[in-house]
Amino acid sequence: MATCGEVLVKLLEGYGVEQVFGIPGVHTVELYRGLARSSINHVTPRHEQGAGFMADGYARTSGKPGVCFIITGPGMTNITTAMGQAYADSIPMLVISSVQARSQLGGGRGKLHELPNQSALVSGVAAFSHTLMSADELPAVLARAFALFQAGRPRPVHIEIPLDVLVQEADHLLACEPVQIARAGAAPAAIAQMSQLLANAKRPLILAGGGAIDAAEALTHLAERLQAPVALTINAKGLLPSAHPLLIGSTQSLVATRALVAEADVVLAIGTELAETDYDVTFAGGFEIPGTLLRIDIDADQTVRNYPPKVALVADAQIAAQALLAQLSAQPLTERRSDWGQARAATLRSELAQLWDRATRAQTLFLETVVEELPEIVLVGDSTQPVYSGNLTFNPEQPRRWFNSSTGYGTLGYALPAAIGAWLGGGAQPSQRRPVACLIGDGGLQFTLAELACAVEAQTPVIVLLWNNQGYEEIKKYMVNRAIEPVGVDIYTPDFIAVAKGLGCAAERIDTAEQLRAALRTAVDRQGPTLIEIDQNRWTQGVTA
């Protein structure tokens, strides 16, 4: 007899799930009965929030949903922050939890891990939450979840299984086949209308977001055909390679870039929310799109939020970009202004280069040194100074190589567990995987420091680049700028080297670029994690002396 828990694992295998993150508990052991005999790898984080962040990082590098097995009650309250980050950034995550037996739901009887309504708790950070009231519902609710991941706007999905349903006999469900859903195509009428507006434009511009992450080739050719400068959100970095002459980076919050946007007569926004954390990171307001706005998004609701368009298309970004490119390749274009396209993008890049202060230049050099030494590296960031600078100044060569938690939900402690997940999502075999580095500050690392032990146990060779400024410096500056006496920001800083070594991790401090290069060369060959601590003041003084 196969139980519901065992069948669940078999059905997940059918959907191509290769990795699960979870902490076993008395309420989830029936899931592990099937997992032990499956092909799915399991990693045990040290906290359920870490499990969610690992699933997030895994999804971003692999393009597949990150899957978590989570216990009732505290397990679910712990993972909601990670679900919130994934929800804000449209990351596919499947959270499968236990819940009290059906006869005890909402009973308030003081049962172990009991919550009044667990599903309601997570409904704000999930595309949907479903309580499985019978094993027979399992194939349908999994199909619904994977339909969203495959063809909709991907966000976390929560499925909770009552303890008595977990052990129901479910042999008859083993024959169920996974459902495959094609993404929405591009409506010909909308493509024709958009193509005509873009063909007649003299100063076209493209704003691309994370929803277009799989459309790199078509989007690049479309920009070249239109001679349209391209601005990317943080989650879209790498859609155009760093040296592409039409790339204007991720600087939409800066005055010089906003001036370029204001000059555009037709703006194509594809796979982007046009939201604050990519277009107004200083919270000053003032981002405007005076030109004709065209929007493409997989989410119908999103096409009219923040900035209403003249024409909107609900479609997969890659399919839509390919359709636009085909249409525009077959029709004549209005002559572009000579000071637009590559010329205008080059002027903007030159203007921006003059804006960076000493600290930004030092942090950019730090990132450039890492990439020069390890060109294939994936950089997973927290909310910390080098990440803020890199969001403005750094451009990777490919998508899925730079992402962080400073946008969207903006959580601290994300980078370390997300980097572990990112490495595991980098390929079926360890030899296929790119090196992964976690960019994190001393404050953020203390949120999830224990996950170093998980990295050691799972033998994930994540490189932890710890940027140490002895506190919450960004918040301290914000307080000072608002004439608030700083309180709570000068926190105690532990000896991270000693802590890391105590957890079984290699660790060292560096001050110079050459020391960083040497440390990276050693770290990349290890089977487990390495922590490299960089003191902000010593690094900045050394590289700008």
C-alpha cells in the first residue's frame, strides 16, 4: 500500500522535482517515508526560513520550482518571510506542509504546533493555499500548482495535508500523469499594433524586467533592430551582456537615466512591474514615462498597474519578443535620430561614470575583482553596501548570474541560504555547476549564520563574501540624514572567522585585491564553504589610497 505521502513524492518526481529542502518533524515524517526511496535529493537547513531562501535561490538558477517540506505551526510561521521574498520577485516555490487532522482543524484544543488557520496565515505570501481534504485531490492540486509555475506568473504555492490524509491509502493515484501547460502566445492584433508604433518611433526605448529572463536572445535582437536603449531591472540583469552598446544598466532611479526615459517617444515595458524598488530606490518619486507606453506581461492585472499603457499584451515574454522581432524584421522603420540608440546610450554611460563616489568605486572594484578571478560566478546578494553599488554599476554577462534581496520584499539574511540553493540548482552534477558567491554584510549574516553548518553538511562550496562594517551602516546613515539620533544600529560584531571555523567552514580575512584573488582561487577548489571577511574601511582605504 502506498500512502498519500508516498504518492506525493512519486508525483513530484513526475514533475521533474530533483531537490527538496526541509527539516523533518513529527508531523512530516510520513513525507519522508517516500522520500527515502526516491531520486529526490534532500537538504536540511537549520531554520525553515533558510529552507525557503534555499528554495528561492535554487529556483533562480535552475528555472525550476524550489520545493520545501515544512512542519505544522512554527515551521510555517518561520518560512513566511522567505515566501514573501519569493512572492515579491515572482519566484516559483512549492511549500508542502502538514496540518492538524481534519477533525481537529480550527479546534483550538492545544494540539502540538496548532494554529487557528494556517492557510489563512500564508495566503498573503502565496498565489494560493490549499488544504488537501482527501488524497484523491492530490493530482489536481499539484497540476494547479505546476500550471502556475509553467504558464502563469510564478509565485509560492502552499499545500497543507492533514495528518490523517497523509497516511490515507493512495495506490490508485500512482498512475496519474503530470500535466504540461504551454505559456500564453502573442495575440496577432496586439503584436501588429505594437509593431507599428515601434516602427514609427524615432526614439524607442525598452524597459525589461525579471519576467523576461528567458527572452535574452530575442530581446537583444529586438533592441538592435529598433536601435533602442535597454534598461534592466535587478532581476533582469544579464539579458544583454555588459559590453552591449545599447545597454544602459539598472539606473532608472538616477536623474540622468530618467532624462533619457523622458526623451523616448515609445517605451516597450516587458516583464516588469515598473515598481519602486527598481525605478525609485531613493523613494524620491518622479519616475515618469511621458512617451507612448506598451506593456507585455504574463499577468493581466500587472499590465495596468503603476503606469497605464496605450497597448497591453498578456503573453509569455519570449514568445512576444520573438513575434515582435519577426513583425519588425518584415517592415520598414522610421529613420532614428542620429543622437539616439547607441550614441545616446554611450552618452548616458559616460554621464553615470562621473557620478560614482569613492565608496561606490571601491565596492565596484571589489565586484570586478571577484568576476575577473571567477568569470562564471553567480553572485547572490543580501541587503548590503556592495550589493547596492552593484545594482547600479555591475552588469553580468548572462541572466541568472546576479540576484539579491535588496529589491521587492527586502529581507535580511537571504544571501547565504539562497546561495546554497543556487549552487544546488546549477546543474545535475557538481562538476557542471558554476561557482556561487554570497554577498552579505555583518548584520545580515547574523540572521542566518547557522546555515554555514548546512553548507558544510551538504558539501556546497559556496563562497561567503562578508562585507563587515560593524553594524547597520545604511540605516544609520538614513537616521542621520533625517536628523534622528542613531539607536540600535551599532550592534555587537562577533568574531566571524572563529564562528565559521567552529561550524566546520574554512575562513580568512583579506584587505587587498591580490589577497582576495588568492582566497578565491583556493576557495573554488574546496568541497565545502569558505568565508572570506572584508573590512569595509580597510578595503576602501587600500584601493583608493
